[in-house]
Amino acid sequence: MKTVSAARRREVLDALRRGTVPQNGLDLFAVGLDRYETVLDEELAAVGAGSASFKAVRGEYGSGKTFFSRWLAERAKRAGFAVTEIQISETETPLHRLETVYRRLTERLATATQPPSALREIVDNWVYTLEEDVLDHGTVPSGDEHALTQAVAELLEQRLAGVARSSPAVALALRGYHRAQAEGQHAIADALVAWLGGQPNVAAAAKRYAGIKGDLDHSGALAALQGLLTLLRDCGHPGLLIVLDELETLQRTRSDTRDKALNALRQLIDEITAGRFPGLYLVITGTPAFYDGPQGVQRLAPLAQRLATDFMPDPRHDNLRAVQIRLPSFDLDRLHQLGTTVRDLYANGAEAPDRIRARVDNTYIRDLAQAVAGELGGRVGVAPRLFLRKLVDVIDRVNDIPDFDPRIHYQLTVRASDLTETERNTWTPRAASADEVELSL
């Protein structure tokens, strides 16, 4: 088994205790994703070389779509990409308001070395890269800050030529940011970074300083995305992975809002196909009902045509290079494999590894998996989150309490407060006594 740092192991196990998907370290307990690795790595490499790509991920509730997208994000980070994950919702992030989507994108932008939001660090790294390039040419006298600033400004104009053609306002903001930093106008520099991040209500004085008019709108957001991709490429990040998660929520929105959102998605896919966003890898996730049902993709024929994919009866025969890929739901064997992987991850850094492996053996893990799935009406597909939470709880007790034996002392209990909405829909509360059992007479 690979060597894992104590901090990385603790981060993963703490998230599982809370019943959430870890932000990092998903490769430590990813199960059943090996078959996707080769194709996805090839697509990331192609995007890093200057192309653009789009992938639609489908799966039922509990199939691990969020896990998959974060696992892919980790692989992208290791390849040098910047990544961002956006939860689509009607109130917080409506898909048809691309300026809002862009703002969420920059707020959650991260790299392998920078947590969200990494936009300010990316802009600073870009300017620093310009300074390094100037110094490498050796044309600026050592210690002459004024000459260095002038030379950087000239190089900045050359690098911004491509940005200015597609997004002149972004170029103005970057020029203004560099000038404000050189003049010590830090408040203006901060405001211009906020404008670059799509934030509304930026101070008018900062916009006048840079020669910008207004805030980023729908079309301006797409131009700003082009500028961001240029910045990333210039400071050593070959591309950007954007995950639009939970698109199935569009099915519950008003029909006019849903139609505009689907059309915005179609527009974005067409822009990627046309090569407007070199270095962009866009991933969306949704349920089969979103892709195939009348309230989802099928509502907009051009979008349905772009996402059309033939699936074979056996998921093993799926074409993983197609525009749409599917995640199979968990079965008991896969749930058992997941449990043993997490058990071993815990034991390898525990105070009592032998006791953990002896008392939480493979047979017990399978029994616990069956019990948790049984509490959820036999729906193994929605059980992984709750199962891992209960499993880590059991292992904690075995590790910390020398005489604790889960077969003797642990009784699985499930309360409504433990469950997500999806899990609660499959759960039937157990009666505390015979008096609580309702009979049809």
C-alpha cells in the first residue's frame, strides 16, 4: 500500500466521520475508477497541450458523481491544472447567469498549492513571471526598480495582445492592477482583482483608474474566462478543469429558467467545440433522468443532440471516450471493497492496527454493509456515505477502547438526523415497540 502522511490520512478520515466527501486524498480509497484513468489522463494531456474538452457524467443518486468529479480534480491538479467545482442551484448559482457562474468559478478556484480562492495568487504569479522573464533577458540594470517596472509593463502589453482581442476589459484590468501595485495603490489593486473575479459593486474609482466601464455581464464572463485561461497558461498551469455539479436540480426550476439554463449549457459546449477556450476541460454531472427525461436535456433538441451517447446493456462495454459516460451504482461487493480499503487506511496509521484488523475483519465489514443497506430499503447505491460514517465510528471505538468488540457491543442505529434527503426517502424508521406498528384492518 502507498505511503500516506498522517495529515492526509487524518483529513480523509475526519471527512468520512462527518459523512462528507473529502476535499483531498480521494485516491486513497477510490474503488472501481481504475478503468477511467487512462482515457481521462489522455484527455487532460490533450487539453494541457492547447485543445479543449467536454465530458458529461451520469449516474443515479449514490453512484458517486461528486466523488468522481473530485477524484478527477485531484488528478488534474497533479497534472498542473487549476480546478474549480460549482454547485448549480436556482437561487445561488443559476446556470443561465454566466456572470454568476464565472464569479463562483473564481471564488472556488484552486491549484495544487493554493486553496480557494487562488485568483489573487494566480494574478500575482503572472506578474512575477513577467518580472522573471525580464530579468532573464539581462537588459535591466540590477537594482533599478523603475527600469524593471517599465520593462515589465512593455512585456505585459505584448502578452496582453491576445487577451485584448477577445476581452479588452480584462486586459485593462490587468494593466491597471500592475500599475496600481507599482504605485502602491493597494486598495485599487484589490478592487481590480475583485472585478477580474466577477464581483459586483466594485468601487467606481478603481474602474475609472483602469479605464473599465461597468461590471462583467453574461458575454463579458465568457471573455473573462478566456483571459483567465491565458493567465493560467502564462504562469505554468496548462489548463483549467471546471466541474458543474448537480445539474439535475434544473429539473425542479421554473420552465423559463430551465430553458435558459439548458440553452446556456448548449452555448458553452458550442464555444468549447469551436476552440474558443483552449486549455479548458468542462465536466458536468447529472442523473439519468436529467439526460433522458422530458424536464432535462431532452427539452432542448440541439443540446440533446450534442450529448447523445449509445450505452450498451453491459456497462463494461461503454465507450469512455464518448461525450457522456456513466457511473455504475454501488453493489454489495463494491461497498465491501470500499470498506476494507478504508479499514486498511485507518489501521496503517492507528495505535492498535492488529486489533482493528482482527475485530473489524472482512466478514464484519460485509455484515455491516448489508445492515446499512437494509436500513435504506436494500438500496446499496445510496448506502456508501452512511456506511463509511458508521464504519469509521466502529473503528474509532475498536482503536480507542481495548475491550470493545463490535460484534458484541455495537448495534447499528439510524436516525433521521443522520440521513440526507435522498437517503431519508429510502429509509423506513423501525418501530420502538409493538404499539407503534400500524396494521391495515
